[in-house]
Amino acid sequence: MAVGESRAQRHADLLDALDRRLSGWDATFAHATAHVTEACIALGSDSQSPRYARRNNVPFSRDTTLSSLVRATASRAGMGQRQRPLPASRWEMQYESGGWDYLYEIGEIAHYMAIVGYSLYSGKRPDVLDIGCGQGRLAELMDRSRFGRYLGVDLSANAIQQARQRAVVDGVAFEVADSNVWEPSDQFDVVVFNESLYYLEQPLEVLARSTRWLAGDGLVIISMFRGANVKPLWRQIDKTPALCLQDRTMVRNSYRMTWDVAAYRVQQ
């Protein structure tokens, strides 16, 4: 093995070890954070206000997890973790241990709402396919009166079980499937890849296939957290002949965590 490859593998192994540790520590950290916050309130400090957090460099509240703090720190430093495909067992462990519960924190809402806004651009009640839907957070934030069908697909059975418990609404369905090979039986007005494209084995191949899943002049919406490998992937996406960029926006929260969200139409 070449020196560069060996170093890259050691780096990947270290990130995997950190990820496993974070999944186990999140619950403990959330419990400790609640006690710290309560103590600050008892002392007369509004520790949960954004102004207090920025002034005193305390970027957490009662529901903040250790994973989200590490994620925020990496984003602020411009050195986010390198996203890459993970085995199904890892996804199951992460969802079972609450490793993705930070997606329910207030700092995560804005980039979801950018996706919701782009989805409504067609002016009708669009049918939405959410690839890599996780616990179904996007479905929870959509106004059902303004959307048609929603189908969320994810590799993790644990994630889909939680999604079904959280979003019990008519017209919303979830399916356990491997998006690397899965094909829908129907067409949709919008296909969403929300922080999921870079976890696929062949992201550009799946993206190209997704254009066949659209009805008429539907939209492909991609959202990616700014990590170590997203810029090259964005450049490749923008060069995809089948896609025509309609708009791209940057979302940044008060912790300076940053996402890029883009909407594409299929080239006719």
C-alpha cells in the first residue's frame, strides 16, 4: 500500500472510531447539558438565548448532542468530516443509539425549509420522493395541505421504524431499501437528496437514474453539508448533461454550520 493510501486509511479509521464514540456519548452529553443549562438559569443567565450563546461562545441548549457540537466545530473550521458510504450495520447502530437526533435541533431547521420552498416552486401540490430520508424529518416539516404524496426511502430499518412512528399522516409512506439499486414504481414531481448523495456508492449514477423518476418538468433537489469532499461532487453534479441548475442557495446557522441547497430541472 502506498504511503498516501495508508495515511488516508488511518484517517478514515480514526473518523470511524470517533463516530462510534460520539454515538455512545450523545445521550450522556445531552443529560449533562440539561443540568448545565438549568444551573445557568438558576444563576439568572439566559443561557439558551442566541445572543447569550454568541457572546459567551456557548453553542448549545438542552437538546444539543455531542455529535452536533463536533459537526458545528468542523464546519466553522472549514474541515468537515469526509462523507462516504457506510455499511448497513453502521446506520442501524447510529439510528438505534440516537446518533442522528440532532437533526431535530433548531439549528437544523433552515436547510430543511430551503428544500421545502424549492419543492413548492412548481406551484402545485407536488409528489415528493426523499432518497435517504432517515427518520423522516423532512416529511414532518412539510405542510401536508400543500403537498401530494410523500415517499421516504432509507437503508436503515431503525430509521424507517422511527419515521413511521413520527409521521403518521395520510399520503406519507416510508420504505426500507438500498438507494444504490432501488427503483420506484411511480414517478414524482420532486426527487430530494438531502445530505444523502455523498453516502451512495455511485452518487452520479444514482443521480442520473433519478431523472427518470420525475414526472414532466419536475425538480431534483440536492442539499449537502459542507464537508471535506463536497466541492468536487458539486462540480461533477453541475457538469451532468441531464441536469440544468435553476437555483442554489447557502444556508448558515448561528453556529456557522453551512449547507448548500440546489434545485435542478431535467434538460429537455
